[in-house]
Amino acid sequence: MLTTRDLFDLDHSIAGEWLAGFAHPYEALDGIGDMILRMGRELPADEYDQMQPDVWIARSATVFPSAYIAGPCIIGPKSEVRHCAFIRGSALVGAGCVVGNSTELKNVILFDGVQVPHYNYVGDSILGYRAHMGAGSITSNVRSDKLPVVLHEGAERLETGRRKVGAMVGDGAEIGCNAVLNPGTVIGRGAVVYPTACVRGTVPPRHIHKADGALVPIR
């Protein structure tokens, strides 16, 4: 459940081959910026505009004039970066994604089809194919005691050694409005998090995490 291949179909990101080299997705967080710079230099010039030395935007993407984009960054084909989006750098936005009104991204990979459309914060995180975050939902990436983040699945503990780890959100997961994914949260493929839930640890694939913390299988 905590492994890269448990969570993601790697065919749905241009970073898939690179991610395949990491047993656990959080291990990739240190290298996202460098990976984007390498990939950006190899993107076809007839499909991508290089807006800054380290920012590449697909010609079929739509970027609103009020959006702020810092590099390294790649915006994929047919994606939308909407009004007042704030991309702080080291962000790979896949094909057909939505980065919405006042959404902030930092050190992230969004697989193809991801939607973070309204007032979201996504930092030090990886969101799988067609994952969706409801309005106001966020990934919290630093513990209140500032200690290194630990991932949990049942009795299993995985020491990341990193002070900043957001969430690993599997393919097709749905995160409800105003939910908070605490540092090191892992959401399995096809899982659903109810609105206003405060989530920590691991939500198994195809389970519902209710606002009171109860886990219910999706039937």
C-alpha cells in the first residue's frame, strides 16, 4: 500500500519511468526539481513553449494571465492553470489537469487528469491519475513538532527522514471539501475522504474515510 506501484499507474505521467526507480513515492520528493529540468530540455519545441529558462508550458494548455508560475515547472497538454494560481516551483503538472483559483503548488507531481480546482494547497506531495481534491482541501506537509515525518500502515512504520512530506494520493482518489491530509498521509487508489475530515496514516484502496475517522469499504 505504501509503495509507488501500489498507488500509481506509472503510464499516466511523463515522470512514470523516473518514479519507477523509487520503491516508495516519498523518496522522489528530493529530486523533483532536477527531474523537471532534465525532462524540460527534452520536450518537443513544436509542442511546448519555454516561457522562462526553467518553465515549459504546452501550447495546448490554458494559463490565465493572473497565474504565477516559478520554475522548475512543466505544464502538460490541455491543462488549465486558472485565476491567481500560485505555482512556487518544482511542479510537474500532467496532461488534462486543472490547477484552480488561488491553488498553491510546491514540489509536487500531478499525474494526468488531476484536479486541484479551488483554494487547494498541495506541497511535497504526489497525486495519482485522475485524483481530485475538493474545494479548500489541503496537504499539510510539516509536523507541528517539526520532527521528520513517519508514514504509518497499521503497525508498520516507515521513517522518511524528511521534515517535509505531504500526501501520497493514489489514482482516482476523491478528497472532500475542506479535508486536511496530515503530513505523511497515504490515500489508496479509488479511496474517498469525506468533507472536513482530518486524515492521518493510511486509507486503504476503495475505502471511505468518514469525517469521524471511521473507515468503510466501498461496495
